[in-house]
Amino acid sequence: MKSVLLLGASGLLSGAAREAFLAAGHYVSVVSRGSRPLPPHPRLNPLIADRRDAASLEAVLAGKKFDFACDFLAYDGDDVSRLFAVPGFSPGRFAMISSGQVYLVTEGTTPPFREADSEAPLMPAPPEGTRDRREWDYGMGKRAAEATLRLEASALGFPALALRLPVVQGEDDGSSRLWAWLERMKDGGPVLLPDGGTQPVRFVYAGDAAAALLRLAEMKDWPAAPALNLSQPEDIPLKEFLELAASVAGLRPRFVPVAGEALAAAGLADACAPYWGRWCSRLDPAAAFALGLAARGPREYLPSVVRAHLDAPPASSHPGYAGRAAELALAAKMLE
């Protein structure tokens, strides 16, 4: 049994990791703001703190030592530095959840991305106030967090790794991205499918990412690489992914192919189609798989995920669903 620290406790991925470590018999401490109650467990120790407040972190982590720690909440270099500045804090092996977005802010690389592709030249910053800029800021923040992790972990002498993930799928997905598609399918109206759904996508199942973290904590030898990708191993066209989801749900959606330019002209490109566009990363997980980590494809995990969404739908729609009337008008025009 190991002493495990999770920074983040009730999100899609952190919640799956919490349950995986507890099921494996480990003692788990979790740092969260306490806004969502955690299921009680005799080996679960909730620590209430604000991840972005140094004094708050120090109050719960000063002098604490762990065998393994995973940070689900670090978004930039300051977040990493703030954690490692806690006096006497010893994380043991340390994993930070990063993102495939670290590749999407580069130029001259082609997906599926390998770990070395993050060293490619950076793209210029997009204009302020745009979705592209928000996505770019996120990718750059994660790159800064990774860089700080490498420097500070080396200086402090503990093994550390950035685990880069694409979009995460799971039963407890609070992003409503999958629900965005299911809700459109359920309402009976036509569903716009950008570029005919030909864009290839790759995801990772939350349960598989949690199992990978468990393996990292328990494996004999820590990986030498500073970063690893974890993702389903193969591309799947977006349309095929959505058809799989529809089949599980017992739905027969009426997909209407539409060019990306038409979506942009209608002001819908950023809102109506999750998993479409340049900000959806595709990762090559070969290096992680060679170390014994694994991730399944959607045919294996999607049935459980879709059923969970249907059994307990989100309390509110995906924000893009507010433009559904404009989507239906565009679909009618495309069908003329």
C-alpha cells in the first residue's frame, strides 16, 4: 500500500484516479476546495485548500511525504512552482496531467503527434479575444507547466513526468461535449456535421488514464522520458464516432454535411460541433504502450459512457445548444 496525493479530486479524470487508487488498496489524500463532497472511504483523506493559494497549500501539505502524487490542476509554471515551494513537501514520484494542446501551438508538425514534436517551432500568438487565442493560451500554459516541472523536479531530486492527454471521455464528463451531440440527436432535428464528419479524432477514456497513473505509481522503474502521450491507438472519423454513440443510444440522427467555411459564416464554427477543428489533438501513444500503459478504443468504452449520459443527463445544455435555431436554419438551407 502506498501513500498517494491527488491534487484535484472530483473531476472527470481525478475522480476516476481517486477510485482506482482506493480500489487498489492505497491510502489517498486529495487536495480540493471542498465544493463537491467526496464519497466517504476509510483510506481517503480530504484536504481542503485552494490550489492557487500558496498559504492554503502550505497549510495542508507542509512537511507531508508521499510515495506518488498526481497534479490534475496545474495550468502554468506558477502553479508548479507554488506547489514545490511548500516547505518539507515530498511528493515521491510525481505525474502532472498535461495536454495534447502542447503540440497544437507549434508549426510544421503532423498528427498523430509524438513526444518529440513538442520541440517544433511555436506558432505566432492569435489575436486577443478569439477562441484561437484562448486555446493557444491554454497550450502555452501547459508547456510552461511542463518546463517548470522538469527544472524543479530535477533540482529537488524526485522523478517527474508530464502525461499528455487528448480530449478525455468518461461517464462523469462535466464538459457536456458528448452531451452536445447526444442532445441534438435526441431532439429529432437535423444535426450539422462539419466537413461531413471526415476529421479523424482520438480520445482517451478516463478509466484508462486512471489505470495508467496507477501503473506509474506501482511500476518498478520510472520512465526516463520527461513526457508521455496516452491516447486510444487509432484514429476514427468523427462521423463514425458519433454513429457509434447514436447506436448505443438507440438514435437515428439525420446528419447534414456542412463545410467549415459555412459554419464560420453563420457564426457557428466555435459552438455547434465539439471535437471538430484544429484544437482537437491526436496523439501517438506508442512510447507509453511500450512501457505497459494502455488505452482502449471507443467501441470498448463508449457504450458505458453514452448510457451514463442518458441515465443522468447534465442539468443544463452545452453552451453551444443556445444556437440550435440557427443550426436548424442552416441545415434547412443545405437541404434545399
